[in-house]
Amino acid sequence: MTEAELYSVYYGVYMPAGLHSPRSLNYFSEFSFRPDDILIATYPKSGTTWMQEIVPLIVSGGDPTSVETLPNWNRTPWLEENQVYTLKLEQRPSPRTFSTHFQYGMMPKSFFEVKPRAIYVMRNPKDVFTSSYHYHGMAAFAVNPGPQSEFLQKFLDGKVMFGSWFDHVKSWLGAEEKGHIMYITYEELITDLKDCVARIAQFLEKPLDPEVIEKIADRCLFVNMKKNNMSNYSKVSCEVFDLKKSEFLRKGIAGDWKNQLTVAESEYFDAVYRDKMKDVKYKFGWD
């Protein structure tokens, strides 16, 4: 199926129409945040599922009940998806945890008024592309990626779900008020997960004993998280995710793009990256 058949356009970016109805998008635009809410914000395939495992464990003080009994789309629901208005989020006790794939400028008015804590996760866009390429091949609501060269051009042009990676990252890095936003990279999570858990806990003002931090970090190692049926999307219908084509949680590594992109494609990617990110001062660790 084509983009026109599968996607709608919201704020100028493609949205999977089957997951984001006008009703759910309106719910999102009118959503009322609380000051103690926690929002995980990501461009798709940048570590969302990982953070949906880490944050609830920190909030619960290491109690694994929520991550063992609730699918991640219920424990930290996407505020823009269809199911959101059935979850009675207004009745949930604080602190509530949510997720979004939206750019900073697309956030509802209340986000800017009450300034809930937000954790923005970034990942090397070459690895984002690689993961997205496999994801588009197994998700029924996504346009088939087709030849890699064509999908690469779409990705670099922002003609994919949730728009341009470059626009997304720059929108959050350019936030007017950064005091309530924590920036972290997928690569940092891979390099020192224990340190990242400690930093996130500090940001959320949830002091944890060193042994609790260590247990959370161990549980959230990719190889362990991948076994959690509440997080690996094995509970989702095969009509939605064809896990025979690709696992939802695939490798969880940095640098897999080297196994995906040709030398010419990598060099072209680098040239586009340099042009689009030339004014960005943030040190990502993959530049």
C-alpha cells in the first residue's frame, strides 16, 4: 500500500492513520499534563522501548510488578495513539509516565505551561535508519520500505513516519526551556547502563540505593529485556507485526548500520547529516 493509503498528515509529517485517528490526535492536543508527569520523547527506533522499561522501574523503586504485568503501551502509553482515550489516564495516580514520538513544537499547550519532566532519547541516525528499514518491513501499518536506496532517500527527506529525524532532534534540542528536559543517547545506555539509570533516577528525584540501581540496570540489559513478553511485542497480533520477518527488539547494538549501508550510501548520509546539523552544538558521541 502507498503513503496516501496508509498515512495521514499531521503538522506536516506522516502519521500511520490506523494508529492515530483524528479523535486520538485531538485528545493529545487537549491533554492536561501534571507537573509531576514523566514523558519519554523519542524519534521512532531510538530507544523508546528501552526507556519504557527503565523509567517505570525507577519510579517504583525497583519493584518489577508493572513491567512484568503491563504491556509497555499500557504502562507508558503513547499520548497520540488510538487506545489512549480508553486508558482513563486522568484517573491514574501520580507520577504518570507517558511516551510520544512527536516533535517538541507539536506538544500540547499544557506541556509548555506546567513543564513536566521529559526524557529525550537520541540515537545515531544511521542506526535509526537501519532499525527503521527492518521495522517497515514487518509492521502492517507502515509502507513497505522497498529497495534500500529508495527508503534511504525517503528517510533523509523526512518522507517517513513521524517526519525528519533531523527536524525531530533539532526541535527538542532547541527547546525554549531545557531545565525540565533530560537529554540522553542510545549509545550512552549501551556504554554504561548503570550510570544512565543513576542519572535518570537523579533527574526524576527518585533516590535509589546502589544495589537497586544495579538490579534495575541488570534487568534492563537488552538481552534480558528482550525476554520480557510485556516488552518484546510478542503479544501483538501477527497481522500487525510479522515477527517472522524481523523481531521488534532486534539487536540493541550501536553501529549495526555498518552491516546495512553501502560505502556510497554511508558517505551520502554523512554529507546530508553535515549539512542539516551544521548549526547544532550538541555533542552526540557519534559525530
